[in-house]
Amino acid sequence: MEGLISLALTRRDIRAMKTSSAPSSQFKLAAFFSLLVSCLLIDPTAEAGQGFLASISPARLELKSEPGKVVRGALTIENMGREPANYLVRSSEWDYTEAGQSLFSDNLKNQSCRPWLRLERRKISVQPRAKRNFRYEFHVPAGTPAQECRLAVLIEGEDLGGVAQAGGGLALPVKGRMAVIIYLSVGNVKPALSFTGPVASGGSALRFANSGNATGRVVGLMRGKDAANNDFDVSVSKQPILPGQRRSLALAFSQPGTRKTATPTYPVTVSGDLFWQYGTIPVKTVLQQ
């Protein structure tokens, strides 16, 4: 998972908990919500910080620079809870595997660009229902060769074992962590994407390769026709394809001109054009179940 994790309950969730006639309904839903957020942790192998109801924007940064230059910007943290909150801010190594798993590490990897990053502060306090900006800078050393730098800024609660005040007098135990994924392109770098065919084992996914030196993504709406002669709109996952990767990207089928999910009968013929930052990829293939 790449980008924003926003930890919040909808008003309908709160009303349902308040009006339920089951004595244990509030406890059960709170426990379920805590478990759900634990499953959504950006780094599922790391211990979560204090529970909080918060969001961060933008969820992803795609920056450009030249050697010897400084890139500046700001991130915004919103506290959606009813109590003041303190957040800890730090950088992390980040990688995204061909299997679609985000990997985070505090250990400085070889030729890491994290030392280039300057954060305005390591701790930020935000009042309830309020937003606050904090600034960052990248100081790219002179003589840096062309490359794409990838890292993450992690935001988590300061105090362990806290609860989030979600409204209606409810205090929910929520644990989580948010991450902003950063791509910093230094010099002349770009992806080079190509379509390599459907997944070998069958199913609703296509394979793509990136032979360039920067991350790329494909977008677009294709056409599909299944064994029962039904027509579909076919979209592809927008997950990133890092340099040197060969990725399987899942397909989603919907009824033509709508967003209503549909299930095709295999085999399915898929055709159309997909687009990426620097070109078009024509696709024509047959999916086998």
C-alpha cells in the first residue's frame, strides 16, 4: 500500500454504535475497528504508536531537482479527534516489492538520500479539529549522478496506549501510522514501461516491465469481451512500477459506462491503450482463468 492511511469513523458508524440495543455492541465495534486499523498499518511488521484520528496530505510527493539545488515544500497534518494530539515525525527507507508489499526500515541503506532531508521539527502538536503545516527541505549534494531517490516520512502518535475521542462520548482504542511516500528525481531520469503479457497462471492481471531509471504508472480504460459475448470496461491498478521491476497489475471489470462491478466468463479478450508519463502502451491479449 502506497500513500495515505486516514484513521477515522464515519458519522453513520458512530450513530450505529450509539443506537444499538445490544449491550456489548460498542465494545465489539471498537474492538473490530482497532483490529481493522492494525491490519491497515503501513508497516505491518512494526509496532504502532499512540492511537489517533488523523490524516496527512499530500499522501505522495513527486519532486524534481538538480545536483546542488534545494527543494522546499510543506506537509499538512489534520487532527480529526476531539483532543489535542502530539505526533512524531521521522524519515524511513522505503521500497515497494514486485509482489506489491511496502517495506520500511530505519536502517540507513547504502547511498541513501535520507541525509539530504531536513524536517522543520520532529514533533508537532495539533489542536482538535485543526490542521497544521510543517516544512521540509531536500539539499541535493553537488555532483550527485542522475537517479530517483525514494523514501518515506512517517507520522505516528507520541504516547503509547492512548485512545481517540471519536465523538458521542466514545473513546476508541486505535493504533496506526501514516506515511508520505516521496519520489525525488535528480537530473534526467524517467521510466520506460512495456506490456509483457497476461499473468502466466491465469486470472485478471497483466504484466508490465520498467527498464528505465524512475518509477512509472499506467492508467487508462480498456475494452473487454468474455466467452458469453458480454462487453466490459476494464481498468488497471495504478500501483507504482519501480525501476527494474516486472509487476503484475490487477484488472477491474465493470459494466460499460458505469462503475458497477461485473464478473466476466473466461476466457476474456482485453484490448485498448494504456498511458504512462511518456507514451502509450497498446494492449491486446486473452485472459485465461
